[in-house]
Amino acid sequence: MVSETFPPLAENLTDFNDLAAAEGLEVVRELIDQAAPAAPPPLVPEWPDPILPGMRRVPDIPTTVLPEWLAAMAHAVAESTQTPPALAVMSSLAVLATVLQRRFEVAPYGDSYTEPLALWTLSATPSGTRKSAVLNAMLGPLVHWEKLLRDRMRREIVRVSSVRAVAEKRIERLKQDAAKAKDSTERESLTAEIEREQNDMPDELRAPRLFTGDTTAERLQALLVEHGERMAVHSDEAGIFLIMAGIYNGGASNLDVFLQGHAGTTMRVDRAGRSAHIDQPALSFGLLLQPGVMAEVASSRRFRDSGLLARFLYAIPISNVGSRDVRKRAPIPDGVRDEYEHRLHQLLEGVPAPITAPRTLTLCEAAREIWLDMSEAIEREQGEGGRYESISDWTSKLPGAVARIAALLQLATSGLETKEVGFECMDNAVTLARLLIPHAQAAFGMLGTDATDVDAGAIVRWVRVHGLTEFTKREAQRAQEGRFRSVDRLQKALDRLEHQDVVRSFKRHNKGAPPSTCYQVNPKALST
């Protein structure tokens, strides 16, 4: 068999020694050169796409974390609107919270520590990504339910309103008579009659409301009083978010109603012209906004420092605008829509009702164990130098949010008689939480609240201005000594850039001196 590597030798020659003796070394060298493989090209490291400061690679949020009937609706809405599933998933969770908050709470340890089921979600996608279509589809059954009860209660509302109007006029006349009373005996008699009229006057009857759109802090307080200490805000407009940030009133905003509504702590307000006393407020948010709004509120230091931003669960999905199929039509199946409405209306049974203490759900042992595992893993990464150090205010609230989500998922799965959160629902809540962490990092990067991200951005701008392909750590510090007086601060920013494939570190050996720490710049970071 003839070798494919070397050509056949001349007849009667058995090896290269014979060939060299017969033909000379030059012939041997030529044959070897012909057989030798070409030298490999010099090694050039392959660079992945960089994640520049303010940008993050975020995972998809699948509908499979939801109960079957809710997942079917979220999937159908995403398909129908050709939007990332994250929008429908986050809206679904906000809808569940709207329906179940204040009526239930969850006790992760089975003791006095409880979490209310209020939930704040914020999804950010650019203009033209059909946020309104997603929101309208998910809210449809709640709008229908409100209309059904409004129609059912219309006559009784009119009757009570008439009774109250008559009583109010009678009380006003009695007050005038009391003011003109001839003596104290007549005045006391009229005053007693006024009190009887006030006590006998029925409370104002209102058709129940589950949610509102753009509103104010003061109006939210009133809505919480009027509707059983529970209210939700669902909107694809930025008004309420900007109000919370104080954009419309010179940076000042009454944040108490928002903070207390999330925590479920007693709310007492007594000011001129309005008063409110709410024992256990429950306030949820389901917002779908444009990323530019996030940047706009970044200037509100009070908004950031108050902890409001840390209470939102963020979804920043990658926009698919430009790749949608304009010929595709995928209407939501009637069966899926009907089942979604039926299940939500089942969960609304008993509403409205007199205000009572919420029912407490506990965790089964397996659910508590994976919840604790997740909580422990987060805690280990929140300290200095940890993966979540820059968003520790958000991750510190994540275990509580996971307990809330798990309880909502369990109630949606098992119904209103649920007493305990099982393993599967907690596992889905933990899975969702892990997916939401990169989204939160992206959101805080957009808000400019991630100091390390801001520092990393300053380094990238310096690199781009000077067209650097590599630099030393000392050069980076000298160039921006006003920002990086601390080497530790600089190192955190460089570590972030390396983790996000913007730079690669290497050591350069110096004759007679310690090696220098150098960084090679990803060429894609210069052109992106």
C-alpha cells in the first residue's frame, strides 16, 4: 500500500538513507518539505461578543414556570402579539397578586414572620413592542369581572346613594337648628339626633375595583380605603413611575403609600382635607414601560435611596422588533382565553367581602428547604466582592419575593382552599428568581445605580477615546485618578469588564522589575 503522506521512493531504495546516498541530501529535503503539513497560523484568541456597561445578556423567561392554565394563556398572548414571553409571564404574576393580595399571606418559617402577596413587576421594552396588547389581554377578565359586579350592584348603589343624600340633608338641617337652639337642653337634643342620623346612615356603596392606571399617591390612599385595603396599578404609561420618582413635583413625592403598600404595614394619614387609616394595605404593580423611562428616573436620588427600586421584579427582554413575521396570525384560542377567565373569576369568589385578617399559607418541608438553599446562596454572594454586591439591596428582598410568588402559584394551582405551598410551586418560583437576577442587573445598570457598572463604563469611554488595544492597570488609574483613588475600586471595574468579555488580563514581564498587569481590549468593544 502506498503511503499518502510520503511519495514512493525510487526502485531498490528502502529508506531516506539510501536515497541520500543515491540522489543527495537536497532531494531528501525536497521530499520532506512536500510531505510536511503547512505551519498553523499564529494563534489569535477568539473574542465573544462583549457585554458593554449598561448592557447585559439576559435569559428568556419561559411560561413553564406558571401553572398550566396560566402558562397556556401567557404562551398564547406571546404568540399572538409576537412578543417575548417575559412580558406575559410578568403580567400574569401581577394579575395573580391583584386577585389574591390582602386575602392571603405566606409564612416561610411557619411562625410570626409573614410576607404579604403584593407583587411589583416592571417590564421594559422599546416603543412599538406591543406592550399595550399584552396588558389588555392579561387584564381582560379583571375588566369583565368589574363590569359584571358593577351591573349587578347598580340598583343597590343608587338606593344607598339616595338614602345617604337624604340623611346628609337632614343632618345639615339639624346642625342649623342646633346652632339656633334657644338653650342647652334643646341643643343637646338636636346633637343627639344628629348622632343617630349619622350612625344610621349606611356606608357609601361602591362597585368593587381591582386596579387602576395612572394615579397619584393621595388617590391611591383613598382607593385602598374604599376597596378593602387592596389595590393594584397596571399601566403601560410612565405616569405613576415618574410620580413615584418625584419627577412631576420637583423631586418630592409621598413614598409612604408605596412602601407601606408593598410591606403591608399600617398606614395612618391625617392631613388637612384627607384622612386614611389602613391596617394592612396591599398594593401591587404591573408596569410595562420603555427603557428610556428608567434612565429618566435615575436622576432621583431619593427614589433610589428609599428602596422603591429594590422592590420591583424586573424583566428587560431582548426586543424582537425587526424580526417579527408580519404574515403570521395566531389568535388566542377561545378555549385558552375562556379557561383563563374562568380560573381568575374562581379566585375572585368572595370578593368584595368585609375586611378580615388574611389567611396564612405555610411551606411544606421540601419547599422550605429549597427556599432556604436559595436564600443561603444569595446571602453568600451579597457581601463585598460577591456577584450580587452591586444589587444587594435588590437581592436581599428576593427570598421574600420568591415566597410571595410561590404562594401565588400554589393558590393559582390548587384554589382558594390551599393551606400549604408545595415543592413544585416553590421550585418554579426559585427557577424564576434565578432567571430574574440578570434582568435586575440589567435594570440597575440602565438606572445608573450600579456603581461598578458606572466605573466600568468610564474605562470603556477612556479606551475608545484613545483607541487603545491594550493598557496597564497603572495607566488606567493614572488616566482617571479623580475617579479611581482606590485601587480596589478600579479592580472591581476591571473585573466586571473581564467577566463581560470586554477585556482580558495578562502579565507582561519586565526586566529587573515585577510583572505588569495588562489588559487586552476586545476589538468588538471598540466598534460596538
